[in-house]
Amino acid sequence: MLRASWILVVTAFVSCASNEKSRDVATSQSGPSGPLVVYTVNYPLQYFAERIGGEHVEAVFPGPADSDPAEWSPQADDILGYQQADLILLNGATYAKWIDRVTLPASKLVDTSASFQDRYIVIEDALLHSHGPEGEHSHGETAFTTWLDPTLAIEHANAIRNALAAARPEHEASFEQGLVALEQDLKALDERMERAAAAKADEPLVASHPVYQYLARRYRLNLPAVHFEPNAFPDQEAWHELEYLLEGHAAKGMLWEAEPAAETAQRLRDMGIARVVFDPCANRPDAGDYLSIMEANVARFEELLSGS
């Protein structure tokens, strides 16, 4: 009887120890020597973390390719991944509102835009609209595509470098090297955009969607927006909105997040408006990466202005 009781005590002790170990693993996916597991709320932050962290970081954005990360709501498995990550990189500027509805470890959260909160762009009279499976929404009271300004993208990157170095100080030199290389690429993009915009200062343009606020501010673009969607032909009210805008704003070029539907493109041609894709790259591209997408954006923007 005594022997049986002793076996039960030992079994209970092993079970408890095993459960404690499981909880420790759930706290962090990487272990003390493996690559840092870093979850992000959009693809640009994932790309920055990959560039800076190199082999020392496993960066993950779990959102599906066909969703808008700003409006995406993660499922239970995705949330568990965030909770178990070593770091969680936030965009800030009211991006990814689902964060306010779930429990995430505060010690792992890194607001990568904290250094420029005073430079957020506040949207006046944000309109309610819908696109894709996310349904009706507005783009909030704060513009959030901060990374479209390369100078702010560099600040995001610096915050990421600091967070990685704090978590893995032994690799700080490697993280700094990754940051310097990324900064050089972002500065090259910035210089090209600045030259193109300066050559046609105050050129009237129009955006198909209100996502280019930081781009417009950085390069002083004359770029009001309507609410067109690439995958749908705008209704008559939307066309009236564009026509009304053009009465006092003779734009000959329109920036799009993606190639618009053929019928939409034809009507724009009939109106004398050239369309140009400037992909915000919030989600993983089908081909290439953040840098190649932004280089292609800049090339199309240069071509648009050179032909105007």
C-alpha cells in the first residue's frame, strides 16, 4: 500500500514538472539560443525584421495573402502564435485594431512607430465604406500606412533593431549591419521619389483610395482621394464624386493600390486619366519582396510624371 502511494506521488510530481515545462515553451518559441520568433501585424514590418535580423530572426506575419492586414482578424491559432512569439511588432497609428480585443503579453509588444506619434496624420470626416471580405469600415481617425514615407519606414526599422538587440544583445553588431543596409535601400527610394515629385511640383493627381496620406505629405503631392476599389466597377455615385473633384482639380494621373478592373480602366482612359499602380505592399506580394515592389512603384511614378 505504501509503495503504491509513493508511485502516485512520483507520477504526480513528474506530471506537474511536465506541465510547467509546457507552460515555459508556450511563453517563448525560440529557446535561449535559437532564432528569435518575431510576429508582426503586417508584411512591411516582417520584411524589415528579416532584413535586420537575418539568420538570427524568424519573422512571421500569419495573415492570409488575400486580406487587408489593417482589417484582418486573426483566428485562435494565429493569436496563439502571437502569444508564444518572442516579440510582437506593432505598426501603431491605429493599425490592426484586433490587438485591442485579445490578450497579448505586454512585455513582448513593440510599437515601432512610437518615436513619431506626434507626426501621425489625423483624418477628418473618415467615410464608412467596404472592400473585400472584411465588410464595412472606415480607415479610422488616424492614417496608418506610415511605411509609405521612407523616412518613417527608417524609424520603424530603428525601433525593430533596438528591440532585437535588447532581446539578443550578443547579435547587436549583426542587427546594426542589417539596419544600415536596409536604411541605404530606403534612402535610395526616398531620393528617387523626391526628385520625381520635385520635377513636377503641384502636379494634380488623384488617389483611388485614401491610403497615400504619408506619401503625399512627404513629397508634397497634390493628391486628394476618392473611394474606388480595384476589383469592382464603381457605382454612379463614386463616378460623380470623381467628376466633381476633377472640376477644380485637373488630374491626369490616378494612383491605384492594384490594377483596376478592365471596365474601370477603360472609363478612366475615356476621361483622359492615366492609371498607375502604387502598391502599398501591406501584405506579402505574389512575387518579389517589399523592396522590389517599392522600386517598381517608384519607377511607375517616375514614368507617370515624366509623361505628364
